[in-house]
Amino acid sequence: MPKSPRFPPSPAPRAARLSARASAVRIIEVLAYPAVQLLDVTGPLQVFATANEQVVQAGGSPPYVLRVVAKDRSRVAASSGLEIATEPLPRGTSALDTLLVAGGPGVDLAASDPALVVWLRRRVRTARRVASVCTGAFLLGASGALDGRRAVTHWSYCTELARRFPAVRVEADPIFVRDGGIWTSAGVTAGIDLALALVEEDLGRTVALAVARYLVVFLKRPGGQAQFSEALSMQSAEDEFGALHEWISKHLSGDLSLSSLARQAGMSERSFSRHYARATGLTPLRAIERLRVEAARRMLSETRQPVKRISQRCGFGSEETMRRSFLRVLSTAPQDYRRRFSS
């Protein structure tokens, strides 16, 4: 592969600040175990490794020392069958900047290992910050590190995480959540999003953006940091209502009343309501609201159109109606959403 390109040159004062921020060596440990998810380990590692390359090419020293650690073994077989070279678990008191716990099918077995959980509990106290990828949150939960904190995991495991660890405030929607020095992320590729956020915190936006560009990923995903779209969540109903969903997406500002939807689906209102709720888990009214919110948040993050215009185009009718829907679905106002995610 070609060498990663440098980030654009900056004025001398900014370069000096970059050099100062990158001068501290940060040890990053990734905890692995048998049947770990390969990308949970390698995705974040590649982000940090590419950050090292960017800083070195700008004339600095590598800011990160990267280690993959595991209990009682020098190699760990990932769930894909590929083996990962590992180092022994370090002493709980040795210096550490960031501890990252990967997820994977083997996480339950790892979380039931008393010795590993005790080590993790001690290591969490040593690290400046702690992070998990995907179901790695279950291992952090077993250590008590998430008690009383907000956290996220893969969307299909959020309910189980909340059931197993009732002291954790589980949020199902975000790509990643930060609560103090504890970071948790959603499924698999979300570990890359989280690692980019850590790099931005350490080295600044210029380096993080250069890393994202080189890896051909978004520094912040378009449409905001949500795990999956409403259209994706409704794909289980595509066989029965796929044509209807496509029609809805083209008529968000039109008449989407129950009678209109039932007529488009070729059913009576009562029959349509029953079949639709069974197929999607949502009432037609709630589904329309969520699809309108999704369309609006894409426009908020990707365009400069006024909020009033977006509310009209997405079928809300008024800014206040759209604001109430955003608060209900996303727990944030449209203006706040735009400030956070606008590109």
C-alpha cells in the first residue's frame, strides 16, 4: 500500500501545538480473548496506527504504543478463525493511558472468568480512560465499571445489557457514548468511530480528519451518530410493505393519513393497522413520524436549508411539530442536532 498522505500543512503556531499534543506517549491496550470479534480489535488498532503514521510524517514522534493483551496465552483465535498475537496481561499497577475491551462471541465466557474480571477491575482504576467495542460492554459491566453510567452496545444486545446490569443506563441509539472517562460503542465498525473520537480528543481534529480520509471513513457519519436507520429497522417488513415504504419516502410532505396508507396498501384501515404493527412493531403513525425524523436529520446534517423549510419538506407542517417529534424520537431539538452533526 502507498504511504498515507500527510494532513495539510498548518501555520507554525498550530504545528507547534500539534507537536506538543503528540509528544506524550500514550500506551493503548486492547483486551482480547478466545472467539473475540476480529474487527473489534483490528479496527481501532488501525485508527491509532494510522494516527502514528500521520504524526511521524509531519515530523513528530509516534504518539501511541499499541498492545493486544490476553490471559495465559501468546495467541488468541478470533471468532473468524484468524489468530492474533498477544502479550500477557500486564500488572494492574503499570502505566496505561487507554484500555479498550473488544467484543465478540467469546465475551460471555470471558466475563465468567473470575481472575480476568478481577484483573480488569484493577486495570480500569489504573487507566486514564476505558473503552469497549460492541459486546465488550458486557465484560466492562461484569467488572462494575459501567455501574451508574450511560453505555451502549450493539443494538441487538442493548436489552440484554440492561437486563443483566440494571445499574447501567443503556442507550440503544448512539454509535458511541462517553460518560466521564468511560467510552462504549455500538456494533463492530462503531469501534472505528470511537477510536477516531479518541484520536480527535488526543491530537485534534486535523489529525483525526486525516486518519479518516486515509481510511476512507467518515470522521462523523452523515445523518448523525445513530446505529441504524428507521428504514433499516423496518426491513423485516419489506416483503409485505416494501413498496409502501418506498412510496412513503417519496411523499413525506403529502397526505400520509391512515386512510391514505391503507388505500395505498390495498387494505381496509383496520386490517392495515393490524398487519403493519405485526410486521414492523410500530403503529403506522409512529412509523411515519420516525421516517420523517430520519429524513429531517439527514437534511439538517447535510444541507444549510432553514429548519422551517426542512419541517415543511419532511411533512411536519411546522417547526414546533418537528421539534416535538425530535424530542420524542431523539431526545434532542433540531437546532441542537444540527450544531452537533452538521457537516
